[in-house]
Amino acid sequence: MLLMSKDTRIKHIMLPPSRREFRDIYVVFELMESDLHQVIKGNDDLTAEHHQFFLYQLLRGLKYVHAGLCSYSVYTPTIDIWSVGCIFAQMLLGKPLFPGKNVVHQLDLMTDFLGTPPPESISRIRNEKARRYLSSMRKNQPVPLSHKFTKADPLALRLLERLLAFDPKDRASAEDALSDPYFSGLSNSEREPSTQPISKLEFDFERKKLTKDDVRELIYQEILEYHPQMLEEYKRGGDQLSFMYPRLASIFIEHILFKQ
């Protein structure tokens, strides 16, 4: 099995056929042999060391992202922690922990396993329908993780419990999770990336009321960063640029990936 530890980088973004009417964007990434989903799905021989290493890398990435500007009133870092907990559970089980078919089914699966949340936790849920449904359901006690994950390391299950806490305020942060005993001998805070928070001024453009054409123009300007010569022509006011049409995509991608 091939383990990938480097980042997947953007190699190129192709210019659309029309500056003002394009609907598709073609982005060329570095070629990766696999992804985590395929690794989990296609390998029954993953070891405890694999599980530990994969989770460690996920949390290292989140620690960096959460150190920037990723704490909003609606989407908070705790949502990412829940996602990582679900991914970790799938690694340990070899299949999804909560394969819900819809919102109600998903809530049923979660409460059947994690137990019914207390009233104070339910009161913090923003969705009114979800609050009503959880308040009306029968009371369930949590299932011990060891009953579901019979072969897992007890330290792994203790960390999983911190990641999958129903109430977001009870979940571990990425930084706290990295210092968990589960990563003893692997974690090193000096080696884990971090960054300074991004200034909110960097996102002033989000406060502006933009039309569809405005957004398309901003995307086009960003694409031009990958085409220095055309960018210079654009800055000079040129409008008749040489475009890379989508029908050339396969030829261009082959050149980027295999000829360099």
C-alpha cells in the first residue's frame, strides 16, 4: 500500500473559452495514486499504526486551519472535529458509523449509539425542527464504544469519544486531540504546523454585494495568476486574449502530469 504524506498542489488552472460567459473551470492537480476513502475501502489489513497515523495527519491539518480564520457563528471548528471523528470511526470499523438515509434517520442512529442528549444540549441546537424531534424522542443511554469497536485500542476509543461528543462544547479541539495519550511517541507540538489568525480585512470582499458577472470576473482574475503573460496583457487593458479551450483539456493535462 502506498502512503501519501505530501500535499496535493494545484499545477495549473486553464483559461475558460470566454471571459464573460464561462460556466466551467478546469483545475489540474498533482496526480495522487489514491485517497483515504479508497485506502479504507480497499484494504482489510490496515493496522492500528495506520489508523493512528492517518488521524494524526488529519488533526495536524485541522490545527493549522483552525489557527487561521475558521471560527464563525454558524460554522465553527467543532463541526470539523465531528467530521474527523466520523472518519476515524469509519477507519476503525471499515464502514460508516452513521449511514443515515435522511436527517431523521441520521438523528436516530446518532442517539441510538451516543445516547439522547440532555435538555441543555438540545436547547443549543439552532435548527428548530431538530430541537423538537430530539426533545420528543425516547431516552436512550449511550452504547459503550467497546461494544461496537471490539478490536480497537482502548486509547483510540477514549479519543474517539472526545471527537464524537454530541454537544459541540464537549468536543476536543484539534490541538487538544493531538496531545491525547493515543498519540504518545508520535505527537510533537514543535513539529505540528500553526499560523497566525488571518485578518478579517482579508475577507472584506465578502461584505460587498456582487452580481454574477462580478464574481465571474474575480474568478477570471484569479485564474490569470497561472498565466503570467496573459495577466500582463489583461493589466494593460487587453481584451482579446488567447484562450485554452476545454477540448484541449486532455492533451494539456497529459503534458502537465507526465511530461514535466
